[in-house]
Amino acid sequence: MKLIPHPVTGDWLIRAATAAVVAAVALDAAVVSYSHVYDLGRLHGQSGTAGRLLPLAVDGLIVAASLLLLYEARKGILGWWFARGMLGLGVGATVAGNVLYGIRFGALGAVVSAWPAVSFVGSAEMCLRLVRSARSGAALPKVARDAESAAMAAYAASVAGGNPLSGRQLEARFGLNRAQVARIRTAPDESAAAHA
């Protein structure tokens, strides 16, 4: 059985680099936002377990609503109003919590404190858009790179349909020589033997 590695294309490299950077930004922003909301909660009577879980309840709501919207997008459902409402509520709560934490240092302190929350929300949304776009790209049919690849796909489909293309048909339709046709006609047999 031949294993075909994932082709490294420009799009794949861009998605991989984007995912790595967005994950790093999201992690950094989540840690800073967590500490701001945690400290704000402690200042207002949320101690112990309640204080430690408060930031997770705020940012977790954003993640949960975003994942539900992603699920609906994958299923072709228009965004459900409840998920969108919860996403907006979570974003508002995390930004407000970070602003309130930093307001004691003035307007600039409020902006600086809010930035991690904005960065976290933006990073999470970029990750979800990346997943959605990769999913929609994966749904598109693959286009053959050359005549031999196209002939191989056509031959496999004809075998699966119970009416295999002949060698002459492959030569005529795809402009192949006999050696190429022989490779194509033996490839499905090798694949079937490997899976047996």
C-alpha cells in the first residue's frame, strides 16, 4: 500500500503558519485576560474556586458559541440566533471585565487592559474561519494535475461503476502511451490487494 504524503502547497503553508501564529496569540491573550478577570473578580468578592472559574466561564462562553456556529456552518445551517447572542454576550463580558480592570490606571490603562480580550476574540474567530475555509476547500472536487492523473481517476470511477475503460479508450481520451495505460490499469488492482 502506497502512502501519499499531504502535498505541501502555498495554501497549506499559509494555513499552517496562520494556525501557529493565531494559536500563540490566543494562548497569550487568554492567559492575560484570565488574570485580569480573575483579579477583578477577587476585588469584588469572588474568592477561591469561584474566583478561579469566573474567567473560564466568560471566555469559555465565547469558545462554546463559536464552536456551535462552526458546527452550523459545516452543516450548511445559517447561524442560530442564540449562538450569535451568546457570542456577543461573551465578547461584551470579557472586554468589559478587562476594561474595568484597567480603568483604575486611566483611559490608556483601560485600552491596554482590554487589548488581550480583543486579541483573544479575534484570534479565536480567525482560527474558526481558517477551519471553515479549509472545510469548504476540502469539499471541492480534486482536479487532476496531468493527463495520467485524470486518466487514473476516470479509470477508477469506471471500475467502480462496473464498466472499466479499455486501454484504447484511455489512450484516445487522454493521449497516453501504452506504458502509462498499463500503470493505470494495474494501479486499482494493487490498491484492492493492499486493502484485502
